[in-house]
Amino acid sequence: MNAMPAGQHQPGTPGPQRGPGGPDDYYDVWLDMLGRTARPQFRAALLSRAGVALDSDLAAYLVLLELRGPTGVLELAELLDQNHPKASRSLARLEQLGLVTRAEAAHDRRIKTAAVTPAGHRVVEAINEGRRKLLDDAFADWTQRDRAQFARLSRRFADAIFALTADGQPDSADSRRS
């Protein structure tokens, strides 16, 4: 019988036990969490708790711009897995709402960048407060010790995941940052 590497199984045979308590529980939980938080209902609940009346796609552009600073349309489209026309329309709508400004990039006048306005910054702060409220509700019956341990382990996990993709080189989006 050939030994299979850890985490793999022979095709056509039952895989490892899944679900609560199984060896792949962390995997199932992670996929479940990613899937649920990507759903429109989750994003709508978050914006509702934040008191923000903004389309969730527009909110994603605004939050990303706040995190990254002035950014070009092509890069934003790539980062949010959107096409250029959709990103351009979304930025135009955010500009109409007074939440972003658009200008020529200092290093290349052909590139239009978008940046968050003070009004946009206030909306992002409200969204962040909505996230805090959501987390406070989720952790309402957790002990402080459990919260601290979860934060520590989550940071450890995030650092390990990001270290797997870090090669010391900027990713393609960073190299095109405007």
C-alpha cells in the first residue's frame, strides 16, 4: 500500500472526515466564513448596522480606496475582481455622491486616480463602526479570555496565510498602483 502525503487521499476512496470535530474542521469553518461574509445579505446587514445607505459594491470601492490611498481605475477593477467599465461607473457614482475625487496621477497624466474625500472618510468610519457592532454582537457571550485567544490565533493564521503568498516582490496590482 502506497502512503499518501498528509492532507491527501487516494482518489475514489472516502476522504477525511469533515464537519465539526473532523481533521479538516478548520478548512470547513474558513470556507463557510468566507462564503457567508461574501454574500450580499451579509454586506447589507453590515451597512445597515453602520447606518450607511450605500450600495455594497460602492462601499467596497470606498473602503479599498481609504485603505490604499489614491488608486487608478484599472488597479481598483483588478483588486475587486471587476471589469474596467464597472469600476469606472462605480467611481463616477461615488464622485457624484461627493465621497471620492478623481484627478490625474502625478507620475502619469494619462492615469486617473480616485481618492476618498472627507465625506467619504466619514462613511468609511461609519462602516468600520458597523463592523465593530457586528463583532460585538457575535462575541456577546464570549469570555474576554476566549476573545483574546481568538484574536491571537486569528492573527497567527492570517500571518501564516499571507507569508505563503509573500515573495518579497510587489504583486501585480501594487506594481501598477497609480
